[in-house]
Amino acid sequence: MVLPSLQRGSPRYGQVGDHSPCEAAVAIELATPEADNVFWDEMQHLCYLAPPVMLTYVLGFLPGVVSLIIVGHSDAADVQLVLGAASLADMYFNVTGYSIGLGLASAMDTLCSQAYGAGNLLRIGVVLQSGLLVLSVLFFPILLLHLFATDLLLALHQPEGVAVLAGAYARWLVLGLPFAFIYELLKKTLQAQNVALPMVYSTLVGNAVNAVVGYVLVHHSAYGFLGAAIGRSAANIAQPLCLGVYYWWHPNARAFWPGWNWRCAAAGVGEFLVYGAPGMLMMMFEWCSFEFIAILSGLLPNPIVSIGANAITINVYAVLDWLYYGIAVSATVRVGNAIGSNDPMRAKIALKAVLVAAACFATLLMGLLYFARHTYPRVFTRDSAIASLASEVGLVVVAFQLPQAINQTTQGILRGCGLQGKGAAINFVAYLIVGLPLGYALAFPWQLDLPGLWIGMVFAFLTAATIGLGLLKCASIDRISDKAVAVAKTARS
């Protein structure tokens, strides 16, 4: 999907002027209506861009859920054991693999969106090459972590039977990780150009591959529950191949590619890490905090019920969070495009527009969740005790929708401004200094149990949203825009 106004001002492909061996500038004329119309113009862009981006991220989350459902309905002799192993391996894979690549790839959000706004289209290709180089090198230590997953899980005092099976599951999962990294990088090159629909089709194909391959291997092969992990890897392989087909049939879509250049790719590694490393920390601080909640839920007085209710709550939270993350990515693109085009006024209005949109969407979800809090737990389980506790925690989930939405959106704006370092600091304070200790105190000393753990997260979201909004209010968008333009000019020379 390409926005109408961006089609009118799209790059004049093939009309590339003087450029260095690494990059070239391509003129892009972003729409610049009168100031009083900019807000609604940005709202229109968000209405076109955000829905497919949100759908892409939610669809990208589903294969993990579907895999666990397939394992949970398998004919294994001990379904609880293999389901626990698959869940543990999935958590291990997300924390030690996927979140690292996804976080580092956030450098593309800043660099590519600003490059597109500045008209330096071929810089996107150079950033992509640097990203491929960084994530290719990073994959090898991640691979080692998964090859020795069983030993590491045993060192973390996980039950031996679960750790052995989880290690085997993780080794199959990691085979698809390089392709997931490639897909993430390719996806961001298109998102920076306000193109979103191809990724929806790619993730739909990935979901179909995951479900079919996983089901067939789990139920009709000797792989057993490991077939679900193979299905996940097959889905991760299918998605970048689908985008490859899109690039093949749409030559204009690959006009950003300057040809492979090892020197340029290596030269951009430092800049990529400057933005990618704090982006990785932003994501890992958040993800790790919820993994800690999962661990703490097993220490509560009724651990089986608490773990089950917490699993339901985390899955609901994750779907909602990916929706907000889609809005955040849209914010990154719009703010980054405006900053790169040296239009700080549009950047300021764009960030206000996306915050209003996120708040309205969160308010709508609050109402839906309030009335559905007794219904959605029944989708996950027939156990009345687990469903009842999940419904109780559901009130807490309703309470944190608005701060969660504002937090994710401000994080996206910070990425568009190239302020990932500040975002990482915010998440560290909010989740690890405020949220987790407070949640622990409420759950154990104050005996609020599982709701107490999640009330701590409410305060984490409130803290992050408040600091993020304050930071944006104090930030000099004009200075950030001047810096981005200076970088773009340097890149052309």
C-alpha cells in the first residue's frame, strides 16, 4: 500500500544525479499542505499506513501461538511435558534470539525513514547492507546459545525433562532465525517508503506454512512435537521469499539498491550499531520484564492456576502490544520522513497526530476488553479457576491500555528522531526499577498474587509514558532535523 500523496511525490526512479560509489540522492517531493491542514493530512497518512502495519505485526505474532496450540493438541504421551518444553523454548528463543535481531533492526526505522524523507533513496540500500552484515555476524553467537540451550536451561534450574525437550525444540527454531532477520530488514526498507501491504501478504503466507507444516509433522510424522518448531522455521523462510517475489515483480520497489559494496556496508556498521544497540535494549528490557513475571507467577501460592492465568494474560497483552507497535512503527516512519525532509513543523504535528490516534484506539480497546474480560479466557481454557483468575487480571489489563499505547507510540517517535538511547533508559527505569520491584512487592509481601504482579506493570507503563511525553516536550525537533539533513548531505558527498 502506497499513500496517494506519496505516489504523487514518489521518487523519480532512474533519474539519479551525481552520487558517490556508495549512495545517491533521489528527489522526493513530500506533500506540504498549509499548516492548518497538516494535522489532518497526517491523520490520513496514518489511516492508510497504520492498519496494514498493525496487521502485519499481529500476524507475525500468531505462528508462535498456533505452534503451541498444535503441540497442546498432539497425541504425545505427556502433553503437559511437551507443551511446557515448547513454551519454555519459545521464551528462550524470543529473549536470546528474535528480540535481539528485531531490536537491532530498529536502526533501520531511523536511518531509512530519514533517508527517504531527505530524498537520499540509495542510502536505504546501504543501510540494508550494513544491517545484513551486522545480523549475519550476530547470528553465530545466537546459534551457539541455542545449540547449548539444554545446558543453559539446566544451569537455570529448569526441570531436566523439560530442559532436554526445550533444547531440542530451540535447535529447530533457530534454523529459521537468519531468514527472520532478513525479512525484518527487508520489511523496514518498504515501511520507510510508506509501503505496507506486501508484508501483510507475506505474513499470511507465513502463517499458512506454519500451520500446515506444523500440523502435518506433529500429527503425521516421527518428529512429534518438534514438528511445530520446524513449521515455525519454514514460515520464517517463506516470508522473505514472498518479499523477494514482490521485489522481482516491482522493479521500482528495489530502486533503492545501489549494488553490493563491502566497503560501504562495513563503513555503515558503526552508525547502524549506534541506533540499533539501544533499540535492542529498549525491546529486551520490556520483553525480559514479562518473562520475569512468568517466572514469578510460578512462585505464587497456587502456581498451576497462576501460571495458566498469566499465560492467557501475556498472550492478550502481546496481541494488544503488537497493535500498538504497529502504530509506533507508523509514527517512526511519518516523523522520520518529516525530519529527513527538513520539515520540523510537520514532524511536530505528526507526533501529535499519532499520539491522538493511539489514545483514541486505546480508549476503544479499553471498552472492548472491559466487556470481554469474562469471555476471552474461555477461548484459551476450560478450567474455571484459571479462567476466573484471568478475568480478574483482565481488569488490570483494561487499566493499562492508555499508558501502554502512549508508551509504545512515544518509543516509535523516539526511534524516528534517532533517540533510541533515551528510549532504552526510559524502559530500564520503568520496567526494571519501577514495574518489577513494585509488582513483586504487591504480589508477595502484600499478597495480591497475580493481579499484584500486573499492577506493577501498570505503573511501569505510566512511568514510561510520562517520561517519554516529557522528553518529547523538551526535545528540539528543529535541531534533530538539522542533524539529519547534515548527515544526509554528508552521505551524498
